[in-house]
Amino acid sequence: MKEISNSELVVLQQLWQQSPLTSSEVVDALEQSHDMHEKTVKTLLNRLVKKQAVSFEKQGRVYHYSPLIAEQDYTVKESLSFVDRMFAGKLTPLVAGFAQKNKLSAEDVAELQTLLDDWQKEQK
Amino acid sequence: MKEISNSELVVLQQLWQQSPLTSSEVVDALEQSHDMHEKTVKTLLNRLVKKQAVSFEKQGRVYHYSPLIAEQDYTVKESLSFVDRMFAGKLTPLVAGFAQKNKLSAEDVAELQTLLDDWQKEQK
DNA sequence: ATAAATGGATTACAGATGTAATCTGTCTAT
DNA sequence: ATAGACAGATTACATCTGTAATCCATTTAT
């Protein structure tokens, strides 16, 4: 599947949040949240359809759009490729960067610790 | 500073690894490691200079290139913006994705735990 | 029933990107 | 000294991206 651009991702994320949506529903949401122009949103919906990232159902002359790719699948795949490119696949330096830049809350850290502890238990 | 594209990043990373380098040294390295054409590498060096990501020193008719931006600065900034776009700023789901996809080694996990433990001590 | 609004399709257009080729001025080997 | 090699500068070119505008066929409001 083709790459999804940043602005296309915004549209796709709206559909992950809720779907199916008509184009005007998507437009309304993104005019609000992202200050995007109607025409722009429609172009992006079209491109996402061409890229087979989104499908639609016709109902009369209105289309109802839904994502064709799962959020998890997409975000995880992008994460792996990002960390590959940026840190040669190593996750630690990314997390270290967050820590140094004070981007971690106590809660984040607690969550991560739980996650890692669980991981270790499973490896047993 | 302008965005650095993926293929430009490959060149920049070579200079992070070692610098200053002449263009032909960069070319040699990237022909090897990334199968990139000489002309392509030179174009990318030029673009990086225009973007003020790389500088050079003339020595005779040969230039010696060096990075102008620090690897840490760049990778951390990109990480923050990636996590913002992808996970609304939350780091945990990214790490969870790695865990689920079996991309963590016991060593990675140990490193991360140490990192997080240290973080907590500092917060005290 | 006409004009305006709406939905989707098509077209626009400048800048970024990947990937080179060509040009131009030295330097070097013969 | 001349031709070829090499360095950097400039140009090329298709595709992708962000951001819309225009076109065309309905539908709806007056």
C-alpha cells in the first residue's frame, strides 16, 4: 500500500475515531479540529480511496467512508520503521530522549514499568 | 530549519558517524551501505547545505562537509513530533506496539527499566 | 420552475522529493 | 599540451504533497 501523507493521516485518524462518516461529516470535524478547508478534505478522502486506505459505500448520492486499514496495524508499522530509520531499530534512545526532554509524566513512567514487567513475566 | 527528507537523512547520518568528510568519501560510504548513485549523493549534500543542516570547508577545490545539527537534537525532536502525530503525544502505546510485535529483547527491556528507575529517583 | 446549494470528479499549481544527467572549470596522466 | 578524470553547480524530470478551485449533476429552497 502507498504511503500515507501527514495531511491524509489527519483524515484517516478522523475515520479511526468514528466511521462510517459522510464526507461532510468528516469535513465538519476537521474544519473544527484542524482548520482544514472543505475542498482539501475532499481531495484527501479521494486520495485515501485511491491508496486503498479508505473505502466507501454509496447511499444515494452520498458516500459513507470507512478506514480499510486498522489503526494499530498502521501505527505500529510506522513506529517500527521510524525507529529503524532514526535509531537503527533501538527503542531505548527514543525513550531516553523523552526522559531528557521532560516529556514523561509519573503516570507514563508507571505505565511503561507495568508494561515492561508484564513483558518479563511472559518471557519467563 | 527546513524538513530533512528520508534520503537526505541517510547522508546526514553518514556525517554524524564521521566528519568532516569529502563528498567522495560520503559517496563511497553510501554506494556501499545504501547503494546510492554518486550524483544522487551529491545532490543530497547540496540540498542539505541549502537547508543549513550541513556546512563545508573548502580545501583547494575539494569540500569537507560536516553536520550543522546535532544528532541528538534532531532525533529527539523528530521523535516528539512523531509521537505527537501518531499517538497524541503518548509514548506508552508505541512501546506497547514494540512489545506486541516482539521487537524487544531482554536487554532492551532491562535498559528501559533502568532508565525508568533512574527517572523516578530523580523525581524524588 | 429556477436559482442556489450540495456532492462528488476533475483539474490546478507550486514546492518537495528521489534520482540522476549535463555543464564547466580544474587537475592529472600521458 | 592535450585528453580524460574529477569536483562542484546547474538542470531535469516524474511523482508526491498541501491546498484548493472548477466542473457537472442533482437536490432543495423559494
